[in-house]
Amino acid sequence: MSYEIVIETEEAFREALQRGPLIGARVTAPVIADVEIDEAHIERCQFDAVSFKSCGFLAGKILQSEFVKCRFASCTFEDAEVRSSKFYDDETRTGCDFAFSEFKLARFHSCNLSSSKWNGCDMFSASFEDCNLRSTAFTRVKFSRAYSKSKIINAAKFLGCNLNYADLQETNFSQCEIVRCHLNECLLNRCDFSEAVLSNSVFTGSTFQGANFKGANLVGASIGGLSIAELADYRGMQISAREQEALLSELGIRVVFDD
């Protein structure tokens, strides 16, 4: 794809965003730091190996754009809309790195975030719909917000996403929605799914050692291989009747149906 605009420096990128929507540009500046443009509009752009540091895109829009081998450190995407964009390099099969960045209320729709790494990010009330998050890794990701010492709310939505082969160990998904998602062959050890809505998702071949499913809604979900014996808590967990045989068989209990 050819681009009418080529941006090679941080200052040129800053000036382009300040003028208005950035459309159809290729950005090759190696480092972009401390650029804060509220309600920035980026569309049909390509970013090649750009390292973003302490940048702010509050309430911005990123549409149909591609980020190849990029890194985002201490950046803000609060209330941003990211749609039909790609954060994955097909040649090296690597995703982008997001470190200590804010994605509160951010909305990702139809994005390719395969093999991305999220380290120490604040993702309270972020949403991902129809996104490819295959082989992604969450490390110390936070979906919570404290309103007072006694009131802490956890919130995030994953709807119709591919999370196969993801490493989500020790992530707190309490009260989150993970609906119609594929989480096959995932590392879910010590995850907290208490009071989460996990309906119609697929968890085949994943590991759950020490995970908490207290009060979780798994109605319509496929939970083959889940052993409640290895869970930290499962009180109040809801499952479909068709899954009860598989769940009990993991405990060595054979279900015999009446004639």
C-alpha cells in the first residue's frame, strides 16, 4: 500500500495531529514521546517500529490502521475507540507491547491483537468485541477501580473474541463479561472468575489450577477438561445440564441416566 504522507520525526507527527485528522500516513519515527492530543483521529495509517512513550490519545479514534512492531509505554488511551486495526506483524509473528498504559473505557472492535503483551495496564471497563487476542499475555493487568476503601468494582467485556493459547494467569476477571469467546489451550491458573459471566464460551484444553469460579455463570459454555477438584472455589458456579456429566467425570463420578 502506498501512502501520500510519510512522517519520519516526532515533531512532524505532533504537528500533523494538531492540524486535524491524520489519514493515509506512514509513520516511521523511531520514538514518539510526550505527545498528548485529545480526541485525535488516526485513520488508514501505518506505524513501523515506533516506540510511543508517555503519549496521550484521550477519547481518540484509531480506525483501520496498522501498528508493526510497536511499543506503547505509559500511554493513555482512556475512552478511545480502536476499530478494524492491526497490532500484529505477520512476518515475525509478533504483537505489540503495551506497558503501564491506561485503557480505561477504551473500546476495541474487530482488531487483531494477536501475541500482544499487556504489562501493568489499567483496563477498567475496557471492551473488546470480535477481536483476535490469540496468544496474548496479561501480566499484572488491572480491571478494577476503587471508589472507596470498601467499594471496589471490577469491569471489562470480551465479546466474541479469540483468546486461544493466551497466558492470562493470575488475572482478576471477577465480575467481568467473557461471552462467546474461545479460550482453548489457555493458561488460566489462579485466575479469579468469581461472579463473572462466561456464558457460551469455550475452554477446551485450558489449565485452571487454583482458579476461582465462585458464583461464575458458565451457562452454555464448553468446559471440557475442567476439574473442580483443582479449583480454589466453585460455590454457586452455574453450568448447563449438558456439561454436568463431563464435570463429574473429572471427579471420577459416573453419571447413569434413568431409563
